[in-house]
Amino acid sequence: MTMNKLDATLDDVQNTRFGNIYHDLIKQMAKTTQFTEGEVSSILMVYHKFVLANGSKAKHMTKKQFFHLFLVLFKIFDLQIIERILLHITLDMKKEVDAVAWVRLFSVFMTNKLDQKIKFTFQIYNIHGNGFLNREIVQHAVEKFFVGEDEDEVNELRSDMVDLLFKKFDVDKDGVISFDDYSQVVMKQPMLLEFLGQCFPSIIGTTVIALCANIMSKVNFDKPCS
């Protein structure tokens, strides 16, 4: 695959440097994701430009850039969810985001497989990593949905919503929402996928980044705008 003309905004030296840096990773990620080598190259070129913005000696995207991308382009404003997504794709909370994590992120965001989206979203919500969502987790998420000056009214609305969600999602009525509970409900009603907060970009944000990364064929236009 020829790399030296991949991006017209970079000179030949920069294009060649990109090829030298990412050649092996492109082949690796094309084997382990739904993307072709050309698509991985385009995704990594976007990543590479974030890296270049950090100076000639930079090697990675920063967490600040990552958060900014979510807040401005993806329109995901829950900082805890962004942190959980970062932890999920990097497996730690380092100050930088490497290229593998970047491709892994797009592999999840661009999938059309509902079961993969369900698995990803539940992992983001499951902050304790114990395989279920208890009332404390759901209550914490619901608190962000209701605000107002009348504290008693707000608390009542939050409590009612928690009860409603458990009535819907606690399929086996054991007092917690397990992955199986959540999966059963969402497989029947996909609109409930992000019931505790947005984890995927809006279709507008996805389209913009897909255009930049030249992976429009991977955008699922059936997903409603968030």
C-alpha cells in the first residue's frame, strides 16, 4: 500500500514518516477490526494530526484533546462517561491516548452490531466492574437528568425514575440490573441502549469524523440523532 500520497495537506516527508510510524499497526488493526487497511490508514491520519498539533516531538494524543473531541464534536458532555470510555479503550488512565486505543474507539463507534454496542455500553455504565448495576449507580446517573429549584420535587422525580427503570430493566426481579437483564431489554428495544447517559456520538458527530477519516461506508444512518 502506497503511503506517500495519503494526505495532500502533508508534504512528502510527513506522509513518508506517517507510513513508517504506522505501517505495522495498520496491518494489525485491519486484521482485528472491521476496517480495511485503507480505512485504518485514514483513521490513523486523523490521530496523527492530533499528535502533530502537540509538537514535533509528540508521539501521542493527549487526554485533553480526547475530552475536547467528545465535548465539541461528539456532543457527549458527561465527563464520567468520557472517562469510562477512555478507561475502556486504553485499559488505564494514562495522560495520553495511543494509536491502538484510537482505532479501538472507532471500531466500537462505527459498529452496526447491536450486541457489541450493548456490551460496550454496559461496561461503561458498570462503574464497579462487578457485572451488575445497583440502585446506587442508577440513582447517580438519574440525578443528572433532573435539576430544579424545588429540591423535594426533583428528588421525587429522581426516585420515580429509578423505580421506573428498575421495573423495566430488572427482568428477573433480583434487585439489580445484570448484563443479561439489560441485554434482553435492549435487544427488544434498541432505543433504550443509552438509558443511563449517552455513550455514542450523535449521527452528526459520527458523520463529520467519518468524512474526515474517509470511512463513511461504516456510518449507520439508522441511528437517530442524539
